[in-house]
Amino acid sequence: MNRINIIGSGLAGLSAALTLAENGMSCRLISPMPSERAQSVMAEGGINAALDTMGENDSAEQHFEDTMKGGVFLADPNAVWGLCSDAPAIVNRLCDLGAALRMQGSSPVLRNFGGQKKKRTAYAKSSTGKILMTALIDAVRKYEVSGLVERYANHRLEELIIESSQCRGVKIKNIRNGDIIPLTGAVLLAVGGMNSLFPGLTTGTVINTGDVTAEAFFKGAELYNLEFIQYHPTTVSVPEKRCLISEAARGEGGRLFVMRNGEPWYFMEDKYPEYGNLSPRDVVSREIELVKKESGCGNSVYLDMTKLDSNVWKNKLSDLRDECIELLGKDPAAEPIEVSPGIHYFMGGIGVDEKHRTNIKGLYAAGECACQYHGANRLGGNSMLGAVYGGRIAALTAMEENRQEQQPEEKTDIIKGDGCPVMTESSISAEAAGILKDSLGIFRSEEKLTKALAELSALYENESDPVMKKRLLLGRAVLLSASERRESRGAHTRTDYPDRNDREFRKTTVALYKDGNVVVSMRDIPVKRGQADEISDRDKEKKV
Amino acid sequence: MKYLIEIKRRRSEKDEPYFQTFEYETELESATAAAALAELNRRKPLRDINGAECERIVWECSCMQKKCGACAMVINGRPQLACAAVLNEQKGSKIKIEPLSKFPVIADLYVDRSIMFEALRQIGAWLDEEKRAGDKNNELLYEASRCLQCGCCLEVCPNFYSGGDFSGMAALVPVSRLLEELDGKQSRSLRKQYGKHIYNGCGKSLACRNICPAGIDIEKLMVNSNSVMLWKHLFKK
Ligand SMILES: Cc1cc2nc3c(=O)[nH]c(=O)nc-3n(C[C@H](O)[C@H](O)[C@H](O)COP(=O)(O)OP(=O)(O)OC[C@H]3O[C@@H](n4cnc5c(N)ncnc54)[C@H](O)[C@@H]3O)c2cc1C
Ligand code: SF4
Ligand code: SF4
Ligand code: FES
């Protein structure tokens, strides 16, 4: 039997498993913890689709334009068009699976989100991820019982089996007893972001280490656009991590200000009258750092939600309010909350084409671990959409390419572990983390990146633990990608190259591990089918 | 602030449990039990208060923000999420941490909660046909979608034990979404399973009510599901 091995059981993994099962194809769904613990359950503000239920004349075309523009024209336009034109069907399907999104009659209510002028974000208070995950977990459970989906809920990927540039399977490890199980068949990676490189600085989970991405890189997979790391403008520091204050806070009327000469200055509204507080995240994060340095301004930026209507608190943001009270001991309805940017999303990752194929045959990737749809900066609400849609496309491609394929016989000779639970450090060392933190902040420069690269390479040479070594290798790839992009675009701001340079850099950054070296090159972005591209894009940009 | 963290440890289910105490100092007022465990595990080497070198503490965590249920354990006698257990809100500066007791221990604070997931499979917790959630009962469906599968409610439930027929509140909550949405044949079979695995075993004392770290309105879901099972289904079309 041709079974697809899905690694990761968040939105992307579940969506892939459901797609395969509904098409009668069996799969394994492998993750170190059950789906209930995946980062996807943390997603708050919502999922985008031009459903146009709010009477604003929204359309897939406008969703496409906002996504391309938000990503500063680095995403593959054909893939983005697929995403945006399918989005209404995707969200409708989630509703049909019984997802308890906020509804009016039988259509989802939509809210405003950053970088989009139309209301386009379907939501369930600020627990949208949890509500979508519940619906998908239940839907997949049916196939777990029928046998089409085989769950390995306490296993992690240990090794990709690649023979003559083709992925033949995986070795997975039972984290409860150390057993190693080899599995044959095509592999679909849905393992989330690379949080282990930035301990304590991300809003996500410690389970998403990026180890699988590092292993894929080590085995020859191309990684794209690694330098684009999203700093979410409104996060707060809590023990061991950054905690997100959802963009929904601003979508529902929250305003950012800094104290200037004793008065609150609503700088986003002043500087960016068009999108104001709901400008794309890269813009807001950069401005937060910049205004703190302006004359007369204090060193703290606040999110003011005190003027929100009591109905908004009750019906739309009650959970966000509870969370602030619990985590910060502050009621956002009564006082402004001090916020600062924190690492929230990795636009870059495992390189895939429009059909979610990597450069290695039989290896697919989807969700946050893959680089697709978001270009240089992701719009809020597009990531869950990208995960569900991408998981589906990857599964359809894997199915198409592997249904007929003659596979080597499954041999499941398990290598016995020592019976003890597997304990791995959740992140790189404090020293390595310090190097990445200092060089990969919101503002970057050649000087810092070059120094960081040398320091990290030295740590790499001295590292003996294979998992840690691969993480450092991944870190080197991020640094080199950031150093090679000598322009400023989206989430990548270079103090030494402050301008956008389309001629040289409206390209995908491709990192490859070859003959023991990390090599980075720039590759052309596909042209939108049936459209003369570039010029029209730049015209659109000018109008903004 | 200085805390003494006493942890119940064992290498595996077969080994005898024992307690080990660690000193943990922090300036953070909001430091949680999870932050303490994470910090202890970063120590190289990790030593207890007697200076003896110890193995790293085995425990589960993921979101560190009370959204995933991974870190449920018994802290000062109360089942709760370690990442929500603020140390200076506990009684005294001595903190006792034990694994949930209703599940087999894998090691230290890491327990095997697979029976919870197995229960949902056994009950048949899914929608056979597509069923759109409307606005009518949105709040109830939302509430029923929030269960973390953490197991805290099972810890305090006098009627739940591993291997028994009764699946407890951790099954009731997700199943109540489906009971509310379904009609027809699947509703009949789900009602039957609900009776067998949930309704019949539950003493309805609501000992589990104030334990849920997600703050789910358990009583409302229970009342609704019980009435769907007993009579409300007659009025559904
Ligand atoms: C606080 C927060 C709020 C957010 N809000 C929004 C929002 O409002 N809208 C939006 O669109 N996006 C939002 N996002 C982003 C979005 O949640 C994620 O990008 C998306 O859920 C990713 O889904 P995924 O399936 O790719 O990965 P995940 O859900 O992260 O799943 C990864 C899976 O891989 C598994 N895994 C990890 N390592 C291994 C390994 N070594 N071996 C095997 N399995 C492994 C994990 O256990 C997990 O099952 C938010 C993110 C955060 C952190
Ligand atoms: S009401 Fe009582 S018997 Fe029923 S689940 Fe709660 S604690 Fe257990
Ligand atoms: S009902 Fe509450 S306590 Fe019980 S498993 Fe669900 S989230 Fe945990
Ligand atoms: S780590 Fe997720 S609930 Fe504590």
C-alpha cells in the first residue's frame, strides 16, 4: 500500500490527512504530541477569505492584491492566486465541518485585519485556531477509526531517508522509549516554524524547533527566503516567551501610541493615514522601534484599547481581555498595555513550488515550515489559510505522484531504544541564541551579519551533538540569506541598504547545503500566468 | 523570591517514586511552575538542595501559555497547568509538584494520556455528514470546542479511573458540540454512546466544575447534552 507519511499534525498536517482520507488514500500522521498541543491551537485573530459577507464588495482579486503587496511582491503569484481564489471554499468547508466561527445566519462574520482594507477575516473571538483545530481533529478522527489515518502521536522525525535524490521514507523515534521505526513512502512535512533558534523570543510553541527543516536542509532540500522573519508589533514579555496580543485588538479599534512631550502621539495614524494602526506588520514593528528614538518620545509604546465598546469586549475579545488580566495583571479595557515587537512567524522555510513539491522527489512541505504565499511579510489571517490550503494541495500532489508508484516493500525492523523518554534541549545554546538575536533583529547590517556568521560557524565547528549541530547549520543559512539580500524589503530591513531594489532582489533567496558548505543564490520568481507582470505591480505600489 | 520546588520523580512506571527538592530563585513576580521547571532543566549540572547531581526532569510543555494542555500536573495538591501556576499565588514558598495520578506515568511528571484520545475514538466523536454551525447556538458550540484534553477534570473526578467505562468531562465537552449539531441516525448512535460512556457514569456532583484551566462552562454543556440525550432530540428536526 502506498502510504503518505505526514510529519506534523497542526492545521497543515490535519488538512493533508483529511484530504488524503477523503480521497481514499491512507497516511500516517506523525507528531511528538497530539494535535491539541500543536501551535495552530494558539492562533487567535482569524482566517482570511474574500467571502464578502459584510457588504463591502470584496473579491478574491483584492485578497490577491493585498497578499502580493503585503509580501512586497516576493511570493509566487500563481500560488497566491490559487490560495486567494480558493479561500472562500476553504473557509466554507471549515464551517461545514461544524467549526464554531462567529456567524450571522449561516455565513461567517468578518473582521478587519492588518494590511487589508476590506473586512475579510473570519474568526471565533480570539481563539480561531483552537476552534478550527477542533473541527479538523474531529473530522480526521473518523478516519483514524476507519484505519485510513494511522496516528503516531508520540513520535518525532529522526531522519529523512533520501536515496539517489529521492525521498524514500523516514525514520521516526518514539519519544517515550527511544524506539526508532523506519517507514517507507513519500513524506509530507508540516512541522511549523524554527523557534529553537530564538529561545524565549517567539510567540509560538517550544515543540516547533525547526529540527525537521534543518534535517531536510542537511539532506539537500532548498530553503527559501530564510531572512524574512516576522516581528509581530504587539507582544508582551512573559516568563520563557513572548505572548501575543492579537491584531484583532487593533482590528476592533485598538490604537498604538507613544508619549511625546507629555502627550500621547498616535504615530501610526499620523504617519500612515491610509492603513493607520492596521498597516502591515513589518511596517508597524519598524515604526515602533523608530518612534522610540524620535525626539521628545518615551521609550515605551502602548496599545490603547480603553475606548472599545463594551459589546466588542463581550462578543469579540473577551478571551483576549481575560488573558491580559491573567498574564499581565492589567485590564486592557481600563489601561493601555505596553507592547513591543516579538518573533511571530517565519515567512521563509522549505522551498516548494506551486504544487508544494520540494526539490527532492517524494518530499513535500506545507504550512509554516514551507516557504509559500507570504513573500517578504505575511498578512495576519493568511497563515492559517495557507496551512489549510497548502496542506490540501500538498496532499493532492503527493497522491497524484505516488498512487501508481511502485514502492519498495515495507520493512519495519524497529531499532529498540533504551526504554527511557527522549529528552532533547528545546533550543540552541544561550551563546548561539545571543548571536542570532543581535544580528537578526528588525534592523540588520552587513557588519553585524558577517560577524555573527563567523561566530556561529565557530560554534558549529565545535559542536558534537548532531541535533544541535544541524540547528546551527540552519542558523548559518538564515544569516547568510540575510547577508546576501542587500536591500530592504518587508520584514528584512538593512540599515546599510535602506532601499528596495527590485532589479537585483525581487527574487527568491535560495539556500542550499552542498559539499559541506552553505550556498545562497537568488532565483527569479515565476511570472503570473496570463499577465505581464512587474510593471503593473510597481504601479500598484506607487498608488499606495 | 526564593522557592523550594519538591518534585515527585521516577525513572519509569516500574521504578519506585521518590521526592527531590530544588531551590529556585526568580525576580519575576509572574514566574510559573513551568518557568521553574524550564530553568531547572537548563542547569548543567542539575543539583538538588543537598548538592546531589540529578537527571533532568521529564515533563511536557508546548505553548507555555495555557492553550495546549500539555503541562497539566498536580501542584500543591491541585491539578493545574504548570504554565498557569504562578508561584507567588501558591500557598507558601514550598511548591510540591506531582504527575497526574489517573494516568500511567512514563517518567517523572510525564504521563500517558492516550486513554482520553482513545475514548473519543470509541465514542465515535465526529460528524458523519457536513453540518454548518449557525448563529443560534454559536456560544455553546464555541464553548464545547475549547477543551484542551489536559485531563485536570479527570484527576478530581471520583468516578473516573483508567480502564473503566466512564470517560469523564474530557469526553463530555467535545462530544457536546457534536450532540448539539447532529440529528438523524448518527445522533442516535452518539446519544447511545454518550449514555454508556458519559451520562451513566457521571454522579453529576460537579466536583470537576472549578478545576478546568480553560474555564469551560462545564455545567452548561452537561445540562445541554443530558437534555439532548433525554428529550431534546425529539424536538430537533
Ligand atoms: C500566538 C499565535 C497567534 C497566531 N494567530 C494567527 C491568526 O490569527 N491567524 C493566522 O492565520 N495565523 C496565526 N498564527 C500563525 C499560525 O498559527 C501558524 O502559522 C499555523 O497554525 C501553522 O500551522 P502548521 O500546521 O504549519 O504548524 P503547527 O500547528 O505549528 O504544527 C506543527 C506540527 O509539527 C509537529 N512537529 C514539530 N516538530 C516535529 C518533529 N521533529 N517531528 C514530528 N513532528 C513535529 C508539531 O508537534 C505539530 O503537530 C498565530 C501564531 C501564534 C503563535
Ligand atoms: S460531575 Fe462528578 S462524576 Fe461527573 S465528571 Fe464531574 S466530577 Fe466526575
Ligand atoms: S474539560 Fe477542562 S479540565 Fe477537562 S480536559 Fe477539557 S480543558 Fe482539561
Ligand atoms: S504548555 Fe501549553 S498549557 Fe502549559
